[in-house]
Amino acid sequence: MSKKPKILIVYTGGTIGMVKDYKTGALKAFDFSQISSKIPELEQLHCEITTISFDEPIDSSNMNVNYYINIAEIIANNYKKFDGFVVLTGSDTMSYTSSAISFMLENLQKSVIFTGSQLPIGDLRTDAKENLITSIQVASTYKNGKPVVQEVGLYFEYKLYRANRTTKINAEQFEAFASMNYPPLAESGVHLNFNNRLLLRSSGKDKKLILRKTLDNNVAILKLFPGITTSVVEAFINIPNIKGIILETYGSGNAPTEKWFIDLLEKAIVKGIHIANVTQCVGGSVILGHYETSSNLKRIGIIDGKDITTETAVAKMMYLLGEKLSEEEFKHYFEISLRGEIN
């Protein structure tokens, strides 16, 4: 770009925004309007940086649908003013949050990069600086007048992932995230190398950004385990106002074949509860009907989650429930890729 790209940093909370008070040893929230004082290297980036912070920074454990809407609205309201966006959140729920934002921003044609850190920005050994600097660089990279990345990404420890493909796998290592079913979109070393063939591209030129903020969080995750009881499954399908269940099955989508189990799931589907089958495995895919232990699930109309992550399945279910679709439409859209979330 001939002019400096304008990048908006949205700080919601999380470890990355903390600095240590060396007198007390306590961590306190950092004023991101003074970001250049902590990371003077930002001055070397060829871009203009503006920051917006939540009035009260939130811990990632307190992230919820209302905060999703706040983040999405900030991006939508500033979409025409800025060339790219970097969103800072706590890493523990970052995969859930960034996946939700990927569905909420339809026709996205600019970078929205989520990042955070395992150590506070003021810590001597912090990973915050590299994560933030490279995220800004990714968001501000243009080629032939267009952003190289035109989707919601998650950058952590030298790798840029498609956000709705990620899972947090480690609470202590800097390499906290993995994307088992889709390769990194970019890798940072001596050079910042983009895997261009893996990147999403908008189907239409200059399509207007559409903000989808009607989310329905009446969903639950039911993880199967050997010895699961009738009462546990009944409790899930009888949750007041429940509309969707993410069923975490074994391996390639396998589940108990006992009659009581299949009957309860079928009863739930008849009641109008959408049930999506996802694998408990970190990598791999559900293949409904591949084994006898999943053929009954296919027969009663369980949704095939394919290789979607649990985090993204939750976000996608909230999004589709908010669209007020018929049972057939819901199943159709869940089973196809809307934002590159499944193969």
C-alpha cells in the first residue's frame, strides 16, 4: 500500500495486557494507549496503530456471548476506517471466541487476527511482544492493494492459524495452540511466509460486511465416556430450553449401541433438539456409518460434524440457532463449510 495501513487493536483482557507492579509483585491491567512505551519496536512497523480497550478488562474464563457481540460490533463499526484488526483476549477461551467471530462477520475481506500470550507483556521472558508485533504485521500485509489475509486468524508462537480450526493444547508452553486438521496459514521465522493456497478468499468483490449478532447459547456439550448412565443423558436432553447438543463421541464418531442410548437421542431429535457428532480426538474426523457403532446415529438423523473442533461446533451451533432455520436447513448448513471450518 502507498499509504500506511491503519490497524485497530481491540483489547478485551487477558494475560497479554498485564504488567507487574514491582513494588507489590501484583499484576495489573496495562494502558494500551501507551503501548509504544512497552513495545518501542512497533515504531518500526509501517502502519498507524489505534487502540480500543474494554472499559473493564475481562478474564478469558468470563468470556460470553455478550462479549462476542461487543467485539464484533467494534470491528463492524470501524470496518471502513481501518485496514486490519488485532484482537487481544485471554488464551484459555480464544478458540471459542475467535471461532464465534468468524461466523458473526460475513463477507469479511480484511484481517482479524486474535492473539494473546502466556506471560504478561511486562515480564522479562514474555511471549507477548512477538505475538503482538507479528499479528500487527500480518493484519497490515497487503498485496496488489488487497489484504493477504481476509479471514479471522489466530496467531501464537510463530504460527498463524485459521481461528476456527484451533484448540488450546497447552497451559504452560508458549506453543499453546494447535490446528490438527488444517495447516498453518503463515509461519514466522526470518521471513513471514504465507501459505497463499490455504487462505480464504471472498467470493465477491467489495461485498458489504454483514454483522450476524443473533446468537443462541442454549447449547451443551455431552462428552461420552465408558459407563455413562441413562440419567446423565436424560439430564442433558431435558435441560430447560436446550436447543442444541454437541455430542463428543469416540474416534471417528462412534458411540454406544445400547437401545436406551439411541432411543434417548432420537427422542431429543424428535423434540427439535439439534445434535451434532464431533470426535473427542484432537485430530481426525467423524465418519458417520463407517463403523456399526455410528450407523445408528446416522439413521436417526444426527448431524455429521466431520472434522470440526468442539470449540467451533459450539460457536457454529449458536450462530445457526440464531438464524431460525428449519431442521433440514440447520443440518445442511452445519455439515458444509461456511468459513473454512471443515474440510
